[in-house]
Amino acid sequence: MNRKETKANNILINEEEEKLLLDHNYDGIEEFDYPLPAWWVWTFIGGIVFAAGYIYFYNYAGAPSLKDEFKQEMAAIEKVREEQRKLTGNFDEADFKTWQQGENVDQLAASVYEENCLSCHEEKGKGDIGPNLTDAYWINVQDTNPGTLYGFILRGNEDNGMPAWEDMLSKEELYAAVHFVLSVKGTNIPGKEPQGEKLP
């Protein structure tokens, strides 16, 4: 097999390679014109075919728009929320008392409080952004019965900065939050100054 030297680099190449050598160089660099790998070519063609189908489907074939897909997803989320609200919406005092007799109730209550309430009501409920939960003064409820506290935690009061927890906490976690508030009520821990009216 005959070998020849390339013009620029004096590298020996055979006749087949010479046919592939491009007739130019850049700063002494010469290139072979090898064909692209078949897998790369078919991947490129497949991408073009997919893009054409995608554009047709979403622009001309009646596919849902991004806004439509968003609405569908939000409707599915709202359905889940409605199911959750059915489970948490009604307070059952007998069920709550039974729950209070379970195991590790105080630990669960402390955990729920720490994860969801501590940032506003501070350690042991002494108050920070939110009011002090340990004194006899209350700004959002007229009594501290478990059912009243449950309903307030469930629905909140956006005007006073209290979020509604109905979509974020399970019924057991809502029970735990009520249990914690009842456990610190009347402990009068020094903290935020009294707010609201004094309840008996």
C-alpha cells in the first residue's frame, strides 16, 4: 500500500486516507473527512422528527396548553385538599379525649409545636411574633375549650397573622397542637406582654 506525506505535517498516509483528507489546513492542522457515526446521524434525525411531531401536537392538534395543564394539576390538588378537609373539618371531643390517652402524646405534641408553631410562639409558648400562649389573655378566641382551639388552629386568622393549618396538618397533628396549647395554658411563662382580653 503506497504511503504519501501530507503537505503540512509530513505524516505518512495511505491512498484511502488521502481521499478523506480535506484540501485545506488551518495553522498547519489538516483534517480527515470521516463520516459521522450512524448512531449520531439517526439520533439527529430522530430529534428533528420528534420536534416536528411535538410542534404539531401542541400547536395544531388541540393538545392542552401549559395553562390548561396547570389548571388540571391544580384541580387534582384541590380534590386532595377537599378530601383532607373532610377528615379534619369536624372536631370530635370524645375522639380527642381518647387520643389524649394514647402513648407518646406529649412527645408528639411537642414535635408538632416545634415544627410548625415555634417560629411564631417561641419556646414553651412564651410568644414572639405570635402572642404568649401561657398567660390568661387571648386575642383570637373567646374561650379555650379544645373545640374552640381546634377550630381556630384549623382555619387561622390571616388578619392577625395566624395561618390556616387545615391543608398542612393531619387530624392527629391538629389534636397534638391543641394538646400542646392546653398543656402550657396557665403556666404564665415570662415572655411577650399580654394581648387581648383576659379569659376566666
